[in-house]
Amino acid sequence: MSPIRMAKVETALRVGLEFNEAFNRRDVAGMVALLTPDCVIETASPAPDGAKYAGKEDVSRHWQEIFLESPSIQRKVEDVFGFGRQCVMRWRCNWVDAAGQQHHVRGIDILQVRDGLIFEILSYVKR
């Protein structure tokens, strides 16, 4: 692999892992700082196609709602790899609902990185 191509892979991996760390801190500002202004995020729910959020403001509101609904939410990266401008993370997301019941889902995110920032996240969940 050429040094230029390797640098793109390393950047995509670094940005993807930074994004996950900000998620686990519930740091919406930190997450949004890693996005391009024209970012697009497609979530895994509602089934079957998920929801689409575009632009930093829309995405920020979405993540704020997630953290308000599930303040204990955490994602543990189980595997991560990069290919070109992509970072693919397999994760397990854990949370406790309002009744104290523990839940989890497993899924993947495919992140597209441009100039060191995420411009697209496609999320998929096992059901």
C-alpha cells in the first residue's frame, strides 16, 4: 500500500475511534466537531431504512435526543478496520432504560472521511 493511501486509512481509523470516544463521553460538541458541514447520517432505526439527518445542526439535535433518552448509553468497539477513506466499526451498544432494565444491540457503522472529517455515517444493527 502506498504511503498516501496508508495515511488516508490511518486518518479514517483515527477519526472513527475519536468519534466513538466522544459518543461514550456524550460529548455532542466533540462528535459534531469531527463532521463536515454537509455531513449525512443514516441511523439503523426505525426499521427498515432508518432515519436520515443532514448537516451539523440536524445531526447535533439527533444525538442530543439520544443522550437525553438513554443517559447511560455506551458503545464498545469490538472490531475496526479501514479501507481508503472508510472506517468500519463493529460495536456493542449498552444502555439501561427508565425502568432499570439493561439492553444491548450489536451493529456496525460505516464512516466516510474527507479531509480528516466524517461526511457520512451509515449505521446497521442486528435485530
